[in-house]
Amino acid sequence: MAKQLVLAEGTVKLHLHHIYGKLQVKGRVHAIRKAREMKWIP
């Protein structure tokens, strides 16, 4: 992901950490589940 966005890996990890905090989840799988529950993604 970092390579595609031309960002440092640490920057991507920091952004993901903030996103998980706002969604009140602990990881990628939980974030996807939450997004589906909220109907943000199909």
C-alpha cells in the first residue's frame, strides 16, 4: 500500500492506527466488518 501511495510504511501504519481508533476496532478485519455494518462498503 505504501509503495502505491508513495508514502513511507510508517506513515501508512500511523494512518491505519488512527482510522482503527476512530472506528473503535483493533484491526483490518474488524474495520471491514464495521464498514459493512455501517453500509459504507457492500
